[in-house]
Amino acid sequence: MHAIRLRGFGPADVLEPVEVEDPKPGPGQLRIAVRAAGVQLVDTAVRRGDGPWRPEPPLVPGSEVAGVVDAVGAGVPDEWLGRRVVAQLGLASGGYAELAVREADAVHVVPEGLSYGAAVAMVCTGATAVGVLDAAALQPGDVVLVTGAAGAVGHLLVQGAARSGAFVVGVSGCGEKRRTVLRSGAAVAVDYREPGWEDRVRSSLGGREVGVVLDGVGGAAGRSALELVAPGGRVVMFGTSSGEPTSVSTSDLFERGLSVTVAVGPHVARRAGGVRALEARALAEAAAGRFTPVVQRFPLAEAAAAHAALEDRRTAGKVVLVPGLGS
């Protein structure tokens, strides 16, 4: 089968198309003919060798796939054959390939009407968005600022916040990213790369104040967003795409009365009934039309280009690799 191999740590071009042996499902497993494979920002960190987990190359990376079951292992009913499924595989577990193997009890059937790309976008990224929105507990009339608002999680948060009746300010890049944020339901879209973007946020609020920040960026942008929060407001953190967390001081908590919540990690999944329950909720929300993930597709063979675009902030929404696309 065609696959993408990480031959060693380094820049995007260490990802190379290769031919490898077809995987075979073991007992309790099924094999998925991949139609879409998710690309996460953490994949780029794994590729560079500076991520939270450092596997030993060579390997086939990729942790999210959707496709059709084409083979089953011992103990798995034949009824699985031909089903449309989506699954998380775990970090660097073979998703950048035409075929992938996973335990049958770890996959989800793709809801009717949901594309493979959308299913990949929701099974992990969408589950994160659902968990963040649970933690935020938004109310109609809240003024919500979302950092990284054109990203894979960010644009879903904009949709969810707007659906709750909040006034949403999306902070992202310009051009197509800004248009993505506005299409997702934001009332205001601001380019964080322009000096003084914080003042443009203030002037757009018509005398209102930011009450909630949903922050997946961290660093200087996250701190600037936190500074915009009115006394008594709250900040929900779920990522550090800038490479560092948002700085929070005891003065922010005691003198400004802010509350800060971290909405990623095992504690979030436990509250939601487990990771699998959170994944199922996210898929159901998309199938019901309450979330519409933005999907940017690259051919599987162009995984290096997908990584480079993601790192250079040239993508909007969820990046997926599609076997056979453009070949």
C-alpha cells in the first residue's frame, strides 16, 4: 500500500511517500481502507522530534482515520465489512496510509450524511471543541473571544458560541482565515498579526466587555486576549499552538476576579463519560448540522506540503490527507 514514512526527525521533507506491506487485522481488530486521514499540529511536533511524545523513526505517523472496513480479524463479526467508520489510532500510529488497523470496539460508525473528512475533523478535534464548550457554559448575551478562530478547533468553537447566543469575536489571520471566522458565525474577525488588534476588539464591542476567552493559542496572543477580559470574567484554555502557555498571575485571579479553566486532559473526558462518549457526541452534533467542520484536503502523497502549510499558518479548519486525491 501507499503510505507516508517519517524517515527521521526534521523539516517537513523528512516525510516521504513509500510502499509498505498491507497491515493485517489481528484478533478483535478490523482494517480500514482510509478515505481521509487527519493531520494535527502535534503531528508536526512529533515530526520535528520536539513533541510531547518522541517515537523512534522510521514510522508511519497519523492518529485519525475514516474510511471503509475491508477486512476483519478473529472474533469480529463479518457485519463490520463495508461499514463507514472513523477512529483515533493514538499518536503516530499509522494513519498516513491507504490502510489502517484498529480494535473494533474503538471505532465509531460514521453517521449518515457525514463525509469522511468531516468525520475525521470531529472525532478528535470536534471532541475537544465539545469539551471546551462544556467547560465554558456559555449563555445568551455573553461576549466571547476565541483565539486561533480559523483553526481546526477554533472555528468549531465560533460556531458553538454563536449558536449559544453569544456575541463572538474571532481572532485569527487575515484573508481567507478571516472569511472562515465570519462564515462560522463570528460578529467580528480581527487579525492578531496587526499591531493594536486589541484596540480594534474594544472598538467593535459597542461599549460591551469581553466576558469569556476561549484560548488555544497561548503565548503573547493568549495574554493579550486575557488582558481584554472584564473583571469577573473567565478564561478557558485548551492549547498552546504558539508553543507556550498563556501567562496567568495570582493578580489576575485575586485582583481582577478572573476564573481560569484548563479544558483538555483526562479530567475533561471523565466528566463527559469518557473519551469515547465525547467522540460520539461530537460526531452526532455534526451529523445533526449543529457543527459544520471546515476541511482542507491534501493528497496523501503531499503530506510534507500539508505539514508545511499547517506550520506556516496557511491553513483554515481541519487538514486531512486523502489517498488517491490528485493522483
